[in-house]
Amino acid sequence: MKLRVVVLGAGFGGLELSTILSEKMGDQLDLTLIDRNDSFFFGFSKLDVMFGQKAPEDVRLYYNNIRKLGVKFIRDTITFIDPVAKIVTTQHGTYEADVLVIALGADYDIAATTGLAEGGNEFYSFAGAERLRNALPTFSKGKVIVGVCSAPFKCPPAPSEAALLMHDYLTQRGIRNECEISIVMPFGLPIPPSPDTSKALLKAFAERNINFIPKHFIKAIDPSHKVAILDDETEMPFDLFLGIPKHCVPEVVEKSGMTVNGWIPVDRTNLKTQYPNVYAIGDVNSVGTPKAGVFAEGAAKIAAASIVKEFRDGEQPLPYKGDGTCYVEFGGGQVGKVYVDFFSGPSPFGIYTEASVDLVEDKHQFGSSREARWFNGTPNSAS
Ligand SMILES: Cc1cc2nc3c(=O)[nH]c(=O)nc-3n(C[C@H](O)[C@H](O)[C@H](O)COP(=O)(O)OP(=O)(O)OC[C@H]3O[C@@H](n4cnc5c(N)ncnc54)[C@H](O)[C@@H]3O)c2cc1C
């Protein structure tokens, strides 16, 4: 008998989990991987697209290049999840699972921040990054704000990276002296679990004259006066606002009744939900790690090991450590690196590797190794 696994979402978590199960179970596996998109892109490629470093088409990895034993990719929109019966409905079909894995990531609730849709921009969605790519060349002077509207938000270093890359972008265009850059963030430090990374980022901000405004978030935008309103009612005028919108689970997850306080709760050791044989990995859960691809990938490894163990009565997987390595763009052609571990010790800790030109290649390898592993090394093509 083959194990019928249905994986919802072909992002960081879904791709890693499907790859491992194919490797470990091969022809004993009948896995259906469902996503509404035709292609995957790394979160960090949105920064490349926004600042015109790469064309949108060059960062897409097409799902029709996936060739894995026991894995079938279906492009469809999931419309209903029944976690008790383990039945999933899409626009064009119905799928019944022995094991269901929810890996649908986080969506954005733009409307939760008054005025953001009308008066601001966001670079957290691919479409938002593409819009900014076209809008940035028309910006020539004034105040730029990179503002976080709510926590949790994906990839905690991303707002800092956006501000540092904005500095480079404006410098290259010769208009940096006509501009101010500020970051508004709810944390006290840019990367709270790693004081060393935070120190390096604060130094980089100071060297580049970037204002860091900690412990605040953007409550609203007043589009007619071009003013951002902070949680304490402080008003910050802007000419260009780049928002990090409030995050939420995709609507289909909300409708499934699986969420508590907005996210899917899971057993921290194995990523199981309260529903038998239903797992939730990555940004969609509330396991307690930041919302980032490397943590979704780490969770996928643990969930996959647990699925294999229960199918074959194999080895008990080690509990999830909630650890991962994030690269941080410092601008000026340099990349730093921070390893963070959330669950091994009494409190989260991070180890920082100083930004350098060498780590640019490291980050490139990070992406290309996953591309080869998840997409069989096939060239980037839509055909
Ligand atoms: C600007 C930026 C920079 C980032 N940089 C980094 C970085 O350097 N390192 C890092 O580790 N992380 C980074 N991230 C975060 C990273 O992209 C996410 O945390 C990661 O992709 C989460 O993985 P996931 O598998 O949980 O969800 P996702 O990768 O978001 O995948 C979820 C999938 O579900 C699909 N889906 C959702 N709803 C439906 C539906 N109803 N029907 C069908 N399909 C659906 C989506 O199409 C998507 O493909 C960055 C994010 C941003 C925005």
C-alpha cells in the first residue's frame, strides 16, 4: 500500500518535505503537491526584483520541472480543507489523504493598516516588488520610510536589508544627499536574538545616516498629507513609503477552523497539529520561530522524519530545534550571516558571521543548491 500524502503549498516547506519523502519512500509514496502558482521564488529575490538587480522572470523556478519519484504537482487553488476527514477541495478537484501537510505560508492583510493601499507601497509580495521596480526610478528626492505595520512578519532582517539596499540604490543614482531613510520597527533591536548582528546593522545604519526607530510600528497612513502615523500617534512625513503589511494565514486556512489566535498551533517537537496525521509547517504555524524560509525548511525535515517513522516504524526523529541560518544583505556588495537557535537553550541565541564579499557566493550557493535539489537541477523554464 502506498502512503497518500497531500501537501498544501509548494513553498520552502512544501518543496523540502516533498523532496525528502520522495528520497526516503520512493515508490511507496503517492504524494500530491498543490499550489496555485506556476512557479516558486525565494523571498529574498523580491529585493533583487524591486531594486532592478534581476528581472522578475529570472528569479522564477517553474514547478513543471519537478520530477520526483512518487510526487505529482497540481496547479490549483485550494478552496476548502477538512482536517478531520483529511479531505481537500480545490477549484478543480478533491483530494483525500492519509497524511495531510499544511504548508500554505502567510498572506498579507493590507487593509488592516488604514491608508496603506492608497498611500503606501509594499515589497513583501512579488506583485508589490514588481510595482516598486517600476515606481522607484520616478522617485528623485525626499523622505523614505521602511515601516513595519505589525508583528510577526516574515524574515526579520528584510526591513533592514531594504533600507541598506535603498541607500545603495539612491547613491548609485546620485540622489542620496537629497533623501532621508528611516526604518520603523516594533523590536528594540534589528535582530533581537543576535546582539552581534544587531550591533553590526546599527553600525551600518549610522555609517549611512539611516534613522532606526525601534519599538514602534506603523498604525496608519494618511495618503492625502503623506504622513505615516505611528502607534503612539507620532506623525512622520514621507515621500516614499515602503510598508511591511500585517501578516495573516491564507483565507482557506482561516476557514478550516484550525487556527488559534490567527495561526495553526502545533506540537513543537514534531509539527503535528491537534488533528491526527495532519502537520503544519512554516509560516502558517505558531511554533515560535520567526517566519522565514530556513525555519520552514527545518520544520519540513522534522515533519518528514515523523511521517516516515510512523509509516515504517522507523527511527524516532530528534525534536525540532527551531534553528536556521539567515543571510543579511548589508549593501555595498557584502552579505552577513546569522545562525539562530530558538529551542535548544533556555532562550533563543544567535551566532553572527561578519558581512563580507565571500558570503555573497555562500548565499548564491544556498539558493542554487535548493534549486538543484527541489527542481532536479533543470534549467529555469516555463515550458
Ligand atoms: C522580502 C523578503 C525577503 C525574505 N528573505 C528571506 C531570506 O533571506 N531567508 C529566508 O529564509 N526567508 C526569507 N524570507 C521569508 C520566506 O520567503 C518565507 O518565510 C518562506 O517562503 C515561508 O515558507 P513556507 O513554506 O511557510 O511558505 P511559502 O514559501 O510562502 O509557500 C506557501 C505556498 O502556498 C501557496 N498557497 C497559499 N494559499 C494557497 C491556496 N489557497 N491554494 C493554493 N496554493 C496556495 C502559495 O502560492 C505559496 O507557494 C523573505 C521574505 C520576504 C518577503
